[in-house]
Amino acid sequence: MAPKSFPCPRVRRTQPTILLVEDEPFVLDATCRILQSAGFFVLPAVDAQEAMQAYDGSAPEIDLVMTDLGLPGRSGLQLAQDLRRCSPTLAILMTSGYAEAGCDIDSLDAHTYYLAKPYCRGTLIEKIAQILAAVPMQRAAAQNG
């Protein structure tokens, strides 16, 4: 069963926009529902290729990319590196249910965050709120620095 498609109108939304990259249909659907119920606009993608297409079509409107580290084809870490080349200050939240997912959490840059799976709704929303609260400061620092 293919994940639901959520249209992306070409107008600036007032709520934050999250590009959600997750290859497990159940997790993608459940996380979309959690994020939407918390007031976020969600652009779902099932792999890095689909995520880059969504990013290319909506880059100025995306406030956060949330990606699983273990994706088919290009990993979430490789996706983050691709996105970094396009947007050095884009907020990226990486998630994984595996300690051996290949991500050295201590080496993540100032705009990349990590959240271990499984996470509960409250933890996810709190983490995203912290990230989005820090984003304007990071962007200002990058522009001034």
C-alpha cells in the first residue's frame, strides 16, 4: 500500500513545513498524523530520491527535514549531505531505531539533530519545537558570521 500523498500548494503557509522521509509505510503514516495534529504541514517522502524532488520543488518553504537514517538506496546521512550542499543551514532531524545505524552523533553539525526511535508523540513534538526555536538564531548567526 502506497503512502498517502499530501499536496503542496505554492503559497507560504503559516504553519512550519516538515519534509518527512521514512521508508516504512506505517511509521510514515503515523508520524504524518502526529505532526499534522500538532499543526505542522507535512511533505512525505519514502526515500532520498523522492525527498530531493520534494525539496527541489518546495525548498524555500521547508523549515525542517526529518529523515530516517536507514533508507533504501541513499541513506538518510547521504541525503543530509546532499541537502547541506543546497542549504548549509537547513535544520535536519535524523532518526533511527538502530544504535549501529552508521551515524556518529557527536560529529553532527550545528544544524543537524538526532532522535532515537522509538519516540513518543510528546518527545517528537518537543524536539521539533526546540529545533525550530533555534533555527532563526542559527540562520542569523550564519548570515552574520
